[in-house]
Amino acid sequence: MLRILIAGAIAVLAAVVPLSAHTPVAQAGGDPAAGERPCDIYSSGGTPCVGAYSTVRSLYSGKDGPLYQVTRESDRKTLIVASESGYADVSGQDSFCRESLCRITRLIDQSPMRNDLAVAPEGGYGGPNKGVIADALPVTVNGHRAYGMKFTGEMGYRNATRTRGVATGSEPESMYMLSSNRLYNAECCFTFGNTSAIPRDNGNGHMDSIYYGSALSGRECVSPALVEVGCRDNGIRGPMVAADLENGIFRSAVKLNQDTDHPGADFPFATAVLKNDGKRRFSLRSGDAHGGALNTHWDGSLPGVPLDLPGVDVPSLPGLDSIRPGHSATFNVPYTGYMPMKKEGGIGLGVGGDNANLGQGIFFEGALTDGYPSTNIDDRVHADIVAAGYSYDD
């Protein structure tokens, strides 16, 4: 975990100049057609969903069906919660769970690929996971009562070995999720997206997931020993959207002191978008899901150039594999292996590639696609989320 956060805090020199940074995207052409939901929009652009998840609503227009499974802790009995007229019908869950705590134990894929997510197994970092408490986050969407997912640590979901249609190797893909500033932290790693086929750190470029949290916010430094090699206050407070590409959480691909134009994503309902062509380019976008356009934080090179830093004494970093406590060393994170990517096609939510599961966060909906959508498609998806009218029941 520490290795990942340090890598994310010291982003690398870009191979190309970014195409844009923190550029508001015009709403023109961004409004979805009547009745369109996110996966309809992605399909219209030739980039269909290969994994679509929500505990709140259908992500396809006119397609009702199972959304998630809850398990009652008192007797281990289960119940499937489905959508009705496009939104989760939670009346049965309320009755089923009235006398016992229930947890969400399966997210049911709404896409034709049927890439369901079960509670993640124990992996290379962190202990076993459990499902989120089923009724911990009540919300209303277009007048319909439902429940979001509240991850408070040691909670996560995964489909690592039996996915269909998910990008592997250097194939292009994109993903979005709807999260919130109501719960986040700087621990590793609250993510959603493409992950390794087994819960281990399999190396740079083996993961391609959206990160939402504060690991890259505020004082970008996990040890005083690193102050002299670029640790600084970036002026951002609250959560940010970034790309977890394994062994690095990247908000861009430029040096830290050059990357000053990321506004964060500190919203009660935050749309987060990551696109990765698998070879040279990735894009990060986010926006307020209560209105306004998506901002583009990065649209440019994948990390690809090693960053050499001076030797420093790092007695406070005993967990760093390449540095022995109390010894001076050259801190050189190997930012190779991201061009091209080495995606494995697993799907994860709430945990890192190696199962690092101390991250906290909120998830309402999200999807992975086959292919790299246009910015217009991104904008239409965001517009649909805004139109859904999410609100908290408090």
C-alpha cells in the first residue's frame, strides 16, 4: 500500500505534452436523448458496456432485472433486489432485513457479459473482505427510494478469473463511477475498474481503475524524508479523481511541481471518468453530478519515463521493498511498463489490485466499456446522471 501511495504522489515526466488540462467541456450535444441511460449511450458510440453495476437503478433504458443480492447475517439466507420501472425496488429488502443486519454480497452485472462481482477474497495485502451494509446509505433518485454502497474499510468486490469482454493487454477501454465526498480517505485503495486476475500486485500496468480519495490531496508526502525530493502542498483539499495503474496512482503524467491544474472532485455526488487506450494515452475527467459540465484533468501520455531522485535517508519507510531502513538509497520508482498496458481483465470495486482494502468510499453506479469513447459520449453519460436527480435521505 505504501509503495502505491508514494508512487502516486510522485507522478512522472510525460512522453508528450497534455492535450488539455482542467478544461470545461461544453454541454452542446451533451444532453442524452429521452430515456437513454449510460449503457445505451455507450452503445450508441460503438463502445458497449461489458460490466454495469448499480444498487440504485437500471443502466439500460427499459431493461429491468436483478441488481444485487443481500445476505441476512442471522440465518445466511439471501434475497435478490431487482429494478422496477428503471429503479431498485427496495421494499422487499426492507422487509427481509427488518430483524437482522444484511450485507450486499453480490453485484449483478446488467451488461450481456454477466460479469457479476462477489465479495473479494483475501489477497496479497490486507485481510479478508466483507460486503457493505445493505441499508447504510439511503438515497432518492427521481423520487424513488434506494440504497447506495458505503465502504468503511475491509470491504470490496471482485470478479478476477471468469470475466467476458473486459479489456486485456493493451486493448482500449473506459469506465465511469458515481461516488461522493461524504466518505473518503487517503488509504489504499478505493477504486473501480479493470484489475489483476488474482489478488496480487502483478506489476506496473496490470491494473486500470478509477481512484477516488485524498491520497493525492493536501500535503503530498507520506514521510518527512521525502520533503527534499519534491513533497509539497498542492493546495487541494478533499478527494480527487485519479488512475490506479498498479504501483502508481496517477492524476497525470507530469512531474509533481508541474501538475498544478487539477481542481479535485469535492462534490456530494461526483462523476468520475477514466479512459485508457492501452498504448500511449489516458484521460481523466470528473464533474458535479448535481449540474455543470465535466472537467478534463488530463488527456495525454501514459506514464513512461523513469524519474531519478537523489539518494535520501529513509528510516521511516521500512515497508518500501527497495530501500532498507536507515540506509541512504536512490529512490527511483520504475515508471516503465505502462506503455503498453498489461491489463488482465479482472473487475474490482473498493480494493486495490493486491486486495489493499483500507480505502473508504461511496459507490452508486458505474460501468466498464469495450473501447475508447468520445468526449461527447462522456458528456452524455454525465448529463444522464445529472438528470437522475440523486439526493440523500437525511
